[in-house]
Amino acid sequence: MLASSSTPSSLPICIIGAGGIVNDAHLPAYKIAGYNVHGIFDVDVVKAKATAEKFSIPSYYTSLQEMITAAPANAVFDMAVPGSQTIAVLQQLPDEATVLLQKPMGENFEEAKKILQICRQKKMMAAVNFQLRYAPYILAAKKIISNGSIGTINDVEVNVNVFTPWHLWNFLNGAPRVEILYHSIHYIDLVRSLLGNPKSVYAKTTKHPSMPQLTSVRSNIIMDYGDMIAANILTNHCHNYGTPKQQSYIKIEGSKGAIKINFGALIDYPRGAADSFEYVLLQEGKEPEWKTMEVEGSWFPHAFIGSMEQVLLAANKQIEQPDNSVDDCIHTMTCVEAAYKSSEVGGIVPVF
């Protein structure tokens, strides 16, 4: 039992993995939030030591077991490992541990179900780092939506047309699933967080001649919410024609207004571009007038504050379970699986 004087931000975080996402997002976010990082482990001890020194982390470990042995009883384990390693690491963590898993929740739906089973059997407080739902501009949009300003949502669109340097993630070469599992999964999770679970999913994910080593780098995904709501995700990571026509936006339309978020993290990656948040509220007898709202923070690294915050609040008994719990995120993995199955089955052949 935690001492009554503890606060969520004071709980010790033990990080498993010292790769790029930890150095570029997790740790910068935790520094901004004032979270207490207790120690770090990576199979590459040199990387673990370098990261510990860079972020003034008190301890680095040469083995996972060494970290587990040294971890305080109320430690939160931040697992930033590839999906293929999630099950093996989870099985080594203590029963009733508090854990934040890196997305995706396994490499496929079978692994996702196994992860959920392990977490339940070991009575873990476990969540998944689907952090886009906690990006500052998404939180701002949800506030506008929740107060009824734009009315009932009837259209959600995510459109990404950029050039992504996939070579930065060598482990994806030859992987059976790439674009939806490692990228569009964020948008599927975002749509779920806005509209709930869809009735069905239609999708097609494709390769590109310039990146033949990757199984897919473009996707079209339709999430079916019935006849009155449209939810579409369109991604192209191969727009290598300069930045002027690159774009990445999230558009949410309602019965009384709309929101458009231009998120710049993916443009000229990894340098990125500026974000913008625009909205319009319909007024009878007046022409629609779009307004700009300043939103502090971005997807990287600020959204990573929110996903960890949910875990810390649950660990500190301030909420029953994280918003991004494995019990919720299994539904995102269900939608991902449906998208891949839809892509494999293909469309209806027209009869002329």
C-alpha cells in the first residue's frame, strides 16, 4: 500500500529499453512533467548507461532481473520494447506490477490476446502507450467536443501525405505488418477514443516501389459507424516530392461546428513542422468564421505525459484504471486485425 503522502509524479518509474523513442519522447516528456525516473535497463548496456547519464537517471542495470530486484515495491515499469518482445518481458515482471506497454500490443491479434491474458493472470495494472489520444491538441479538441460546442460528431478524417524515413527503424524490414500496425494504429485508436468501437472496418494497405523491403507504407481505412457518421483514415508515407505539398491533419466535423488540427510532427521527419489548431462554430444568419487557438505542446514529446499520467493515477488509487488500459486497448488491436483481414479479402470485383 502506498503511503498517503505519495503523489502520482513521485512514484518511481523503471524504464525497460533505451532506444530512440525513449530518448526522444518518453524521457523528455517525463522531465517536463516532473516524473520520478528511478532506473533504466537495455540489452545494450552502453545505450542504457548513456541514456542514464543524459537524463540524470540514478541507476542503469545490466540485466532485467537486476532491475526487477532493485525496483521499489511501488515501481511503475515503462516497457519500451518492440511488440515481438512484449510477452517475454511481461512474463518476467512481478505479479501485480504496474506496467505501461509500448504500442503495438503485440505483433498481431493472437499476441494481443496473450498479453491481455498474462496481465489478467498476473493481476497487473497494465496500460498501452497509445499516446496520440493525449496529445495537447487532441485534449483541446475533446474539451470542445465535451462541452457541446460543435454538436454531434458526424465526420472524422485523418489524412497523412508525407515522406517517412522508414530506414530509421531497421526492425521493420521484412516484418509481415508495417503501416497499420506501427503507424495508422494511432489513428484507429484516436477514432475509437472519439467515437467508440466501430460496427466494422474496411481497409486496403499497400507497398510502394521506392520501399519494396517494407510490406506496406500506405493505407486506406474506413471505420464504420453507421449511415450518419463517416470515419476515414488515409495515409501515404512516400510523398518524396518536397515539403510544400506534404500534409497531416485531423478533421472533426459536428452538427454545430468543426475542428481541424494540422499536426506537423510527421512533416520533414524527424525535424517536424509547426502544428495549428483551427475551429469554427456555426451561428444562424452568419457566415462560418474559422478561428485559430494556440495550444501549448505537441504529439512528441508532450502526449507521452498523458499516457504515463493515466498509469500513475491508477497506481496511486486516484482512478480505478487507466483510460488506456489493456482491457480498452485490446479493442484497438481488434480493429487493426479487422483492417488487415479486410485488406487481404479485397474488394468486390465489378461485373461489367
